Amino acid sequence: MGKSVYSIVLSDEVVRAVDDMAYRNGTSRSNLINQILAERVSYVTPEMRMREIFSMVEAALDSGFLPSPQTSDSVLAVKRALRFKYKPTMKYSVELSRKFSGQVAKLRVSLRTRSAELIMLSVGFFRCWSALEQKYCGKYFSGGFPCEITQSGYERDFYEVGSGELDNNEIAEAITDYIRAFDRAMSLWFENGGASAEGLCEEIYKGYISGKTERMV
């Protein structure tokens, strides 16, 4: 959906009320006005689709995932405490594309810690999980599966692999199923001290692959 600049005349009181609402919703004046007008004329904007998808993801995740303040219409972040002696917290941040096709979303998983033991365990898990991504999903991409181990965590993209634009339910389901699988596997990795849990992690990944939508990886 393209955007252009338009000149309209509004009363100062209306603008102040719009600005107050935009501030409370964490968005801009222009974006809020665009949303209000779209709702009035029954037009579904990308931002409206994003809100619906994120609502579906939040509803599907269990109560152990706590929402973080939303800084953008296109980003959802949730946190979850891992069972470990240092009580680490994992943050899952999902950024949606406005096109809902091709590269549909990006997931960033981050862990903030200064513990050398925790860093070693988490990096070991990320390497294990990355290898599973390549093994089971690399076939969809000529250059290997698009995932990356970063200094603070793990990143991967979600792609449409079928034909036609994905609907909101397909996107929400794919993201939710993946976060659940990733979180469960990482918890088992920590509980079992690392590499001894490789087989368990692979079984979780295989279960995720067999149950996911065929149109998005």
C-alpha cells in the first residue's frame, strides 16, 4: 500500500486529541489518522492485519510468555524466564513485513547475561538449532537456510514457500508453533546440561516441521 502527502484542515482541539491518543498507542499522528479513516471506510491496512496477527500469537502462547511494551505496529516482543540457576530471561521479538508475502517476518531471540556458563550453553544451543534448521529446511533455499547466530542471540526469517498471499491465521500459527518449539528445546538444553540434549532437540524440531503449515517456513 503506497503512501502520499495530503493537505487537510483540522481543528486544533481535534489534533490535540489525536496526538494524545497516538502517544498512548505508541504510534504517530499520521498513522493513527490513517487507521481511523481506514476503519471508517472498511479498508484493512497492513497495520490492522499486524495487530490481528499479534493478537492471535499472544492468545495462543501460554501465560509463561509475558508481553513487552510494543514500540511499533510491526513488532511484537514477549519474554519468558528459563529454568536455570541464573534465572535468565529470553526475549522473542517478531517483526512483520507489510507485504505478507516473500519474507513474511523476522524473529530475533535474545538473552542478556554476563555469565560465562550461560553464554556457553546458549551458544551451544543456537549452533545445534541452526544445524537443525539447515537439515530440515535448507532444501527450500539455494544458499542454505537464512538463520544467524549473533553476539546476543539468534535470528531467523519466516518465508512464504507456497503460492498466493498468506492469511493472518497461517502467519500467526507458523510463528506461534516455532516459538513454542524453540522455547521448549532451549529449556531442555539447559535442563540437561547442553549437548546431551541434542537428540531431544531434534525430536522437537521434527515435531514442529511435521505439524507446521506447508506454506511458510
